[in-house]
Amino acid sequence: MVKPGAFDPVILERTPLPGSLITHDRNSEHTVIPDIGWMEGINSTKNLTFAGFRPDSTSFRFCLVITCDPASDRLVLLPLQEGETPLTVLSDQKRRHELERIVTALKTTSQNYSEKKECFSLSLRRTIAEKKIGPPLPKPGRIFAVAANFPSHIRTDLAIKDPAALETLGETRPRVFLKYPPTPLPGPSRTESTTFTGIKGPYDGIDYPSHILLPAVDKKQTQTETRLDYEVEIGVVIGRVLSRDALEKADDEAIRSAIAGYILVSDTKARNPQVVQRIISHSRSYPKNPNPYLSGNEANDRAVGLWNSETCTWWSYAASWGNYASLGPFFVSSPADLSFPARALISARSYGASSARPVKPPGNSNDGMLYLRQCSITTEENGYQDKLIWSIPQIIRSILEPNSALAFTEGKPCLEPGDIICLGTPGGTVITGKSGRMVSLLRKVLFWWDSLDWHDAFFDKSAGLYLHDGDEVFFWAEGLGFQHQEIRRVEIE
């Protein structure tokens, strides 16, 4: 079940990853135990760490994490002042230094902040079980995501075998789409629905629509059962306004100085529109004019996807029309040296009980076990086999390019404080690409097929591998905590 080419076993030996929480099932597959031990390595003395806390059903507070200690089952939170958020704190040097002194005092003196009246001293296990931890940031204006930014994802999930593909792809512009807010499309209108307008916390569950719209073949619009895939990602949180005009004179260091910190993000998404849109593109001529999203290698470009405003819109729709963006549990501020910390990350998923799951799970899976599916490191450092193809400054510049495939509906392209950029996911997702040459040939032979025919040909045999109602997902990033989410289907007519 695990794609061997995407899996990095070295990570299982890393500290602070708790190896005792990864076991094996009867088929010798790696399985994950969703225990609080995954909260190791949370340290506000290194970089200020924040959480969103729900003291009761009617209130919510942004807090500084004073202590997160799985060994003693202890979580100590210091509520921020009324009206403060992690972003306002980090933009106020005086207030930031004050909080840094509080955390340092805890480690260097006998002061016990867990006993101070203004602190919440909690059972870490119970807090997670009772879903009292919410998103650690205010609702972002936008969440962006980068397509195909990990070599392992390129090789194993998109099935691009050309050894030169990574180098040529890296010379093109990053393919960025919008994950939040939901992106509507022409056709049957769902824009009035409030079902999918929120941002989820790390344990709140992920809701997906039962049906999703497909790109039209020969102007025939249709919809079908949603095929949901999992993706674990590191999110870059913007701390101050970044405009295109400002970037024209900014170097990479100046861009990094605008980053407030980092967060764990679920980039769960529907695959159906992405796949059909890519199939449709095989009937179109390869662009002759210069295009910043094209490498010049037609086979590789088609495999990744011929990127334009239409493609970007469909990918945004596929990634946004559900409560797919869960944030947290922790938001960690950027290091003082502005470097991007390399972080190990993994995802795991379960297959729900066959009696409740609408699509039969694989025959050799055990109900309820969380199977390890992605395992890599998010890093810009040279030398690592799965190093990010595009760096953070490259991605930010791409978003703000005036001829970007992204559509900014109001004013000039601009990033605002609180906007999040997801850096991509490693290989090991459910989706597996098919030969572009084969698709092109079949498009000519089966010229009468509509979008649903192409969709079913791609998805029918693998339907049981995707996420369905009752399944669970687990996401973890080193130093950022973990998410454990139940997948819930929402009926859409």
C-alpha cells in the first residue's frame, strides 16, 4: 500500500519523532498510534508558540504555550490580552519581548507560571480529547497552496520518470492555487451554502461534499461522487503586507522578514476535477508562445498540468469546496535568523468499518488502524533527496506576479497579515498519474466520451483507496504538533 519510492524511512529514526508510537500490522505495514507523545518538541523558549483555546462552548482565547509536556500530561497556556492575536503580538516588539521574558523566567527561575491565576494548567490528553484546541490564528483572508513542490510527489504520485524533470520544472514558475476561501465555478450554484465556509481546528473533523462538479467535455457539465485525498503540509504565515511594488526592490532576505511563522495544515482535497481537467488538456495544443509555467518539455508539462487561469480555478475549486483546511494545533514564530527550519512530517489514514463506509476498503486493511502514507522532510536545504523544488521567496514572488494564473479580484496582487501559503506535500498520496501518451491516444480513439466517462475510467478501480465517511486522518509536523481528524460526508444534491 505504501509507495516505496516516496517513503523516507530515515525519518522514523529521528528525534523527537516518537518511534514507539509507530508499529506494524499483520501485513507489516507501518501504523500510527495517535498519542500525545507526538507533541514532543514544542518549545516557546526557542520560538514563541501559540495555540487557540476553547475554555468552554461559548468562548475562545489565543494563548502563548508556556509548557507542552507529554511525559507529565501537562499543557500550560497563558492567555493573550483582550484583542491580541499571535500576529499582533509578533508585530509589536515590546510585547513580543515581554512574552519571551515570561517563558525564559519559567525555565531559569523557580517561578511556576502554571500556578498563576491567569494561566490555564491543563491535562494535555483531555484537552485534545475534548477538542478544546482550535485554530491558533485568526481566520486567514486567504490560504494558498503550491502544486507539485516535492520530488517524491512528482516521481511517485504524478508518475514523471524523466530524470531531468525536476531541474526543468524548477526553472518554471511555481504553480499556486487558492485553497481558501471556497472558489465557485460556473454551473449549478452552491455559493449560497454556508456548509463549507469555516476553518477547522486540529481535532474538529473534516467535512466533504458528497458530490463535486467536473470540468465539461463538449460543454456537458456533470457531477459525481467526491474522491477525497489527504495531503500534509507546512504553512507559511505572512506577518505584514507584501505588495508587488515592494517586491520589485526586495531581496530574498527581505521577503523572509515578512514571514511571521509556521503552522501545520491539512491540504485535503477532491481529486475528481483535477484529473478530468488534466485529461481535457490532452486534447489541446501545446502552447507555442513563451509561458512562465512551461519548461519546454511537453510530456512533463502535460503530466504536471498545463497551468493557466482555467486550470488554477479548477484546482482551487477542488481544494476549497469542503472544510479541508484544518490549522494547528500550534503556530510557531519564525527564527530570529529568518531561516526556514527543516521539519519532518508524516500523514496516516484509516479505512473505516466496511459496514459503515460507502465504498468497500482494501481487502487486506484492518478497520480503524492509521496506516502511515507520507513520510518526508520539508526543507530548502541542498543535499536532501526530497528538497523543495521552489523556495519560499520564489513562491511568494509567483503569487504576486502581475500575469499570475491566480486571480486577485480586488486591487493589485497583495499578501496580507495572516495569509497562509502551503508549501506542498510529499509523495504517498492516493492519486497516481497515468501515462500522458496513453491518455492522448485514448482521447483520439474514445472521442465520444464525456467528462464522467473519463472520470470513471480513472477512479472506479481505486475508489476504495480514497477517503470516505468514517475514515480518519493523522497529520504531524516536527515541532508543530499533530492533527487527528474524522472524515465526514455532507450530502449535496
